Amino acid sequence: MGLDVDETLSPTLLEKGSLLGTILCSFPAAHEASEGLLERVLGTKRIERLTERVGDERVEQRDAETEAFQALPLVKKEAAPAGIKAPKVASIMPDGGRLQLCTQNEDSQTHWHEYKAVCLLGQESDVCEQDPCPDLPEMFLERGRIETLTREIGKKAADVDEEKPSGSATASEIVSACVDAARSSPKKFEYQPPEVLSRDVLATRRNSKGFGKMLAARAWSLGMFASPRKAYVGDGQNWIWRVWERWFKPFGFVGILDFIHALTYVFAAATAGRPREEGWKEYVRWITCLWQGEVAKVIDELAARQQELGLPTDADGATSVRRIVHEALSYLQNQSSKMNYPEYRRQGLPITSSHIESTVKSLNQRIKGSEKFWSERGAEALLQLKADTLSDTGHWDKFWRERPHRKTGTRHYARSKS
């Protein structure tokens, strides 16, 4: 098989083997690639072990950085680390994904468990005297795209794990396609989201409390607390906004509800129980109001419709008109303080979290699958390494550049566990 299971690997071979185990879709695929790329047959199990060991080291390093940040005095947390230039716009976009563990989830009685992920973006944009795009872009008025978009996000929210039909697209892909098409027709579309200059990715199985600490530490290390403009963009999940309240709101990060998720609730409420044409007209009117900052108007009209329909009862299913309207009304009421989209555009801040949507898709390509079951340790290690390879801030290269050459293969791993 080339190398004995207990033989110490060279640092170079360890790096290349763990990279294959991280970026390819599975450990068997990494094994197949190793013979041609490394001119050595490492074996599936060996690649799995060495990848998890390297992931363990990165997790330990990440946790140490989090503890060091926690120990800093407040005045140092507010400033950028020495030698780090704060981005002009710092944007944080958290979300969650799912993977299967060997242990059963007591809540769902399945093996599916949640993980948390985030994109930390260094961006650049202009500040305008007024809203640079007061008119709703035509991308949000293309019925076919909007219907597909809302179905895709609805499927994600319902945690449906079935395979996508061939040729279908994710919400982030649809949004990206719309933006690209709009940019080619400047007369129809004037709004330009902030330009992304750098992307850092963090992913973990830790709970929201642990995630918040490590996210704050990572944001500080990138100089984001010292940025002149700061945005925190997410959907309506409670844990996302608990992290914002604890770690980012005190440092001036503006909480922004992802516009696309708001759109899906408005579309559902507008079209529920109405003929198709009538429902579409109501959606157009309501989404225009949201785009232009008239959230209170939509809430008032939803409240009036809820009064006409009555509150949902236990007999009402998830697709009943009363329940759909009630959920949309509650959603907008709870998130209304994070929906001042004209002001966010004026400040040059992002209003969608499509970057994290595409990042979760990339993470899922490695860790999610009907036949993939992870140990808790293995999941954390792979999430960390995959996040490193999705970042363009140099975590992977820095780790291998600074990693002592004596830390090779199983010997270091055995010492760290003893």
C-alpha cells in the first residue's frame, strides 16, 4: 500500500495528503487521487486519519486564538491588531447547514445535526447622499425566477434533504445570475452591492455561545472591529441575532435582515389564497414597499388581512392561508428594525447574504451526503479544514508555514492525546 499505517509522514506529504482529504468529495476520492498526484498510495483510511489529525491541530489553534481574544481589554478589542488594516466595509454573514453524525439527534430522531458557518467579508463601496437605487430592480419582478427562488429557500427552511433535480439552482445561484444579468443592462439596474475584496470562512459544530466567541475573535483578527462601516447580515434564525446582540451590536455592526428571506415571506403571504395574477400584483406592491423602506405599510396590511382571516388554529396545517399570513406578519414585525434597506444602500452596506448561501453549498459538497456519517471530532476537524480552504485570507498556508516540522504524522497526534 506504499506507506505503513504507523509510519511517520514527512511534512510535505502530510500537507498534500490532508489537502486531498479536505478538498475532494470523500476520502476514497482522495485515495484515488493520491497515486497520480503524490506518486504514493496512501490508502483511504490513512488519508482519513491524517486529515482529522491536521484538523485537530487547526481546531486547537483556533480555540487558543479565541481564548486570547477573550483575555484582551476592551480598548484593544475595538482596535485592529498590529499590522492589520481594517477593511472599509466589514460584513459578517452567518448561517447554518446540516450533516449526519454517527450519534442520533434526540430532537429529530434522525442522524441529521446542524453546524454553523459564516463569511467574513472585507468589502469596498461608496457612501451616497441618498439612496442610489430607490426603484425596485427588475430582477425582483421576474416571476419565474422569484417563484423558483422562494421554492428553493422554502425547501431549505423545511430541512428537506432530498436530492435536487438535475439543472435546478440554489437561491444564491439565482440571485447571482439575476445580478449578473442586471449588470449587463445598466439602464434597468443601478444598484451595485459592495465589492468583495477578501473572504474568510469559519465553520463549526459548536453551539451558538461557542460560535459567537470564535466569530468575534476571527472578526477582530481581520481588523473588522475598527472598520468605519460594519454590517451583520442574516435571516431570521434566533441564534444568529443572539450572536449579534452579544458580540457585534456593541461594536457598531448594523443588523440587516437578508432581503431575499424577507421577499420569500412577502411572496408567500401575497399569493396565499389568491388567484395567481391577483397574488402576483400584491407581491409586486408589497416588495416594492419593502425595497423603499415602507415596512410599516406592509405590516399594517398584513395585520388587516390576518384580522379578516382570523388567527390560525391547531387544525391549520403549514400551508393554510391563515398560518402563512400569520408567519409572515410575525416575521416582519420581529425583524422590522433590521429592514431599513434605503439607508443600508445609501451607506454602501450589503442587503443580502448570498455569499454565505454559496459557502454553505461548498461546505456541503464535502461533508453532506446520505452515506456520510461523521464522529463529532471528525466533523469539527473537516469543517475547520474545509473552511480554511474556502478562505482567501491565508489560513491554510500560514498554518503549514509556521507548523513545526517535528509535528509529523501519528507521533505528534499520540503525544497530544496522551
